[in-house]
Amino acid sequence: MLWIPFTLFAAFMQAWRNAFQKQLSQHAGAASVTLARFVLAWPLAGLYLWLLYHWQPAQALPAFTATFAVLIVAAAVSQIVATALMVRLFQLRNYAVGVGLAKSEAVLAAALGVFFFSAPLTFLGWLGVIIGGIAVWLLSGLRRAAGQAVPASTLMTGLGSGLAFALTSLWVREASLELGMAFPFGAAWVLLLVISLQTLLMVGWLGLRNPQELVSLWQRPGLTVLISLTSCLGSIGWFTAMSLESVALVKTLGQVEVLFTLMISVWYFRERLSQRDHGGLVLIVIAAVCVMWA
């Protein structure tokens, strides 16, 4: 049951990371905001891995395979795309609605896991995923936005972000399993390699296409540090949880992030949201209980 506390911790960190990214998105482009997630996270991931080996020095180094390399590249690129699309959502609609659209990830991960990753779910697992999806709809602001005719571009951007995040999670889990290392070393190696590759790709891309985007990050070092720190801590939680349990169950429980998001949206951004739907809160709890029992 270790995956449960890791998931809750990851959801809390991710809610704050998204909040800081929304702030930065008001002053910088989507590419530089995406880079902020990775640029200072890789040394933290390296420190985390070093501490693990200091804790258990007898643990052997991993044996990397071609399959593992492909999974790392696929996960790194997919997460970059997912983050860029989410930043775009922040610029199209308010914070809560943007996150709500991207949280289609859990349902998409469940479907993809069953059909393409040999990750079947029990009845309780599917019940939790479906209830969780309904709860996100009720709590995120999507239901209220539905009456305002959400533009197709916004909807597609949200679903695209959710799909890319789902694929990232599935490939991360496959990469951790491919290493076959003891807990939590496989997840830590995947985290370090994915974040390092993402940093190299984003710095290289922006350096060639738009160096000014790099400058905009260094002009706001406080937000950049906060985004990288919360991103790395959240990723440690997600990657570790997904090395222990199926992606669909982890991401369904991780939908408690929506509750953190709503609190941040109201208290931190002072955004105007209608009264919280108590039925949605109950559904989140029911979905969480279903996936934990599953």
C-alpha cells in the first residue's frame, strides 16, 4: 500500500506546480514555462538517486537496454507535449477548468493500459476510474463551463494534454519495470534520465529557435525554482507510485489533486468559482476507496 502515500504527496506537489506554472505563463511563453518544470529538477533528481545509493550502497547499477532507451525518449517527449498543452490551457481558460480538462488522463490511461499495455483492471478499479472522471467533471469547473459553450480548440487541447500525460505515465511504468530493480531504485533512475533528457531537448530547442524564452526564465528565478522544485518532488511521488501499482489506479487516486487545485484557485489566485459541489467531493472519496480496494 506504499503507492497510496506517494500518490497523495505527488498530487499535492503537482497542484502547486501547476499554480506556479500558471503564474509564470502570464509573463512567458508556453515553451519557457514548460522548460521551467525541468531545468532545475534534474540536479534534485540526481541528489535523490545519490541519497538512495548512500542509503543502500550494495544496490547494483542498472543494465540499460534498447527497449528501455526507447521508453525513456517516448516518455520524455510525451511529457513535454503534455505540459506545453496544459500551459496553453491556462492561457485559454481559468486555472481550475484547465486542470480539469487535463485530468482526462486517468480515464485515458485506463483505456490505453487495457488495450495496449496488458494492464487489466478489476471491476472495482473500473468503477473507481469512472466515478473519478465524473467527480473531476463536477469539481473542476467543466460542468459550469459546459453551459458557456467551451470552444472546440480548448476541449481538444485539454484532451490532447490528458492523452499525452497518460502515455507518459504508461511509458514511465514500463521503463521502471524494464529495469527490474529493487524498490525504489528503478523509478529513481527513470526519473533522472527522463528529466535530464527533457532539459537537454528544451534548452536546445529554445536556444536555436527563441533564445529570448530562456532569458525570460532567468528574469523570474523565484518562480522557476518553485516550479522545478515542486515538479521534481511530485515526479518522485508519481514515478515511485507507478512502479508499484497500475497507472490507472494511481492516477484515479491522484485526482484528489483537483481538490487541492480548487483550494489554490480560490485562496491563491482569488478566482471566482461557484460554491463547491458536495456531490463531487463525495464521488472523489468513493473513487479513492474503490481504487485502494481494487
